Amino acid sequence: MSTAVAEGKTWGGGNQPLKASYGKMMMWFFIVSDALTFSGFLAAYGFSRFKFIDAWPIADEVFTHFPFLHGVDAPMYYVAFMTFVLIMSSVTMVLAVDAGHHMNKAKVTIYMFLTIIGGLIFVGSQAWEWNTFIKGDYGAVQTKGGNILQFVDTEGHRVALKDFVVAEEKYRTEHNRKDGLWFVQEGTLPTYTVGEVVKGLEAHDNVLVRTQIINENGEKTVLSRAESLRQIKENGTLVVEGANLHVNEYGSPLFADFFFFITGFHGFHVFSGVIINIIIFFNVVLGTYERRGSYEMVEKVGLYWHFVDLVWVFVFTFFYLV
């Protein structure tokens, strides 16, 4: 009997361990499991990058765009803006939770609304970034071994294919049933062919080829004029414009695969959080939590929102800074 009493006093947690409700405990369990999932994805990204460290795309050369500022080289500016907006939305969520503790419906409404706006701006920005990444800006040529050859001028600045290549009129033979090709979908033809790129390169002496291999100075290797022509003529197989799950004009296709998967997975979390925040917001406006006498639901969704923000800090560091 004395042993049982001693064990009871040692626990003393009752039916609310750490004084947390069932809902908050379940949210913490979800956050921990989701954190392990993201950790696995980022670890896989890190291992892949280490394996192809000498050919991995340089973030400062990939994410250089800013909306409504076409042609302006602004490396990482828009990504920094997205990060700032998401962090500020976490601040407004903290203020909403604090206002809920003081049963201040008006302030909870305002801060929840600002949090939703911040989340929508981030999701919209990520969609714009995806679109820009997919379309590309310069174009490149893929070799027989799958390497990417980019183009620069004599000063090392990137040169777009449209600046020195002239596209010729192209015709494509349609697939017919008599050819035995039923239900076969054809991809879109690239704007230029390798032959057209060769002609354009021969006509412009100031254009050189830059490989995806990074030298000891942390810069991609620029070939001589003669070597540039040789590489395109002998090894060029496909003109690549933008990035998708198969090819990537910026370098290793693995970079695009991880970028789409991890940022897409995180973006889905943010989008889900925005939807949940909207539901909670309308409940706040309708006075649901006033009648309950507690704004714990705001606190629970706040835990999820802070987790999403924290994960983005790691994604931002892995993809854009390191």
C-alpha cells in the first residue's frame, strides 16, 4: 500500500499532464511527427547536394527575379521578402493568442485577419516563384551525359538564348493510328534546336559556354571560344528552357526535384494553415469562443502556424543561403 501511495505522489499529473488539454497535446504530437518528416526530406537534400557539390546550382544565380522588375538582377530579394512576411504573420499570431488570453475579441479578430493576409501573400509569392522557376529566363543546352551548358558574355554575365539564337520555322508530323501510336501525348517543342544554337554561337564571337562544374573559386567554369563551339557541336543534344522534374536549365535536375517537392510540401502546409485560420477567424467573429469562455482554439492553430514558420527558416537556409 505504501508503495502505491509513493508512486501516486511521484506522478501527480492527474488527467492533464503538463496542464495541457487533450487538443494541445495532440497538436504537439502532430508537430513532432511532422518535424521528423521535414527533417528526413532536408537530410536527403543535404546528402544529395554533398554528392553533387561540384555541379549544384548557385542560389544567387537562380533566384534573381522580383515581380514587376523585369531585367533587374535582385538575387534573393524576393525570397527575403517572403520570409519577412511569414515571420511577421507569426508575430501577429502571437498577438492574437495573447489577446485571446485576455478575452479581447476585437484584437483577436484584427490579428487573425493580419495573419491570414500574411499567409496568402506568402502562398501567392511561392506560386509566382514556382512559375518563374519553371519558365526559366536564359535557357541552356543539355549534353549527352546530362550536364548543362549555359551561355555568358566575355565579362561573365549570363546571356539568354533569345539574345543570339534565331528560331527557324518548325514542322512536326502528327501521330496517327496507322503509325501504331495511340493515346500518346507529345510534349511541346523547345523554342530552339541545338543546330540553331550552334549557328547563333558561331555568329556571335562574344558568347561563350559556361559549364555547371564549379571551380576552386566557387564560380562555374567558363570555356574558351574554341572549346565552347566544340562542346555544343559534339555533345549538345537538347535545348532546355526552365526547370521541371526531368530537366533543369540551372544545373542538376535533382535540385529542381527537391525544390518542387520540399517547397511544395511546405507550401501545402501554409495553405492548409490559411484555410484553418480562416475557419477560426469566422468563429471568432461569430463569438463562438466568447460563449465557450476560452480562445484555446486560437492557441492550438497558433502552435501549428509557428511550426510552419520555423520549418520555413530551415528550408530557406538549406535552399537559399547555404
